[in-house]
Amino acid sequence: MREEHPEMSIERLCRLMGLSRSWYYARPVAAQKKAHKDVELRDAIERIVLEFAGYGYRRVTAALRRGLDCEL
């Protein structure tokens, strides 16, 4: 959420999501990196699907593995 809404304070974002600020700061760095990689993968999938609308999940997976957009 922080990346999507940089204009909002951490305090406000946590309050909107019903979390404490200590939860935000206590998250492991590995979880943050995984979340970032997940977003990158989602974006890569979306780019492939938009470019090749007829592709199903098998072709999209193959395209990702071939490196058309990113590494899987």
C-alpha cells in the first residue's frame, strides 16, 4: 500500500488497514522483497497478456520462462 499511496503517512495507512504501526516496522525485509518481486511478476504477466491477448496460462508461463519480459 505504501508504494501505491506515497502521499499518505504510514500512520494513516496502518489505521485504514486496521494494523498497528509497529507491525509495519517489524515486517521482515525478506517479506518486503518477496512482495516487490510478486508485483514485478504480476506486471510482467499483465504486459504479456495485453500484448498477446490470445495467450492462456501455459503460453504466458512459457513466455516468462523464455525471458520475453522477465525471469520466473
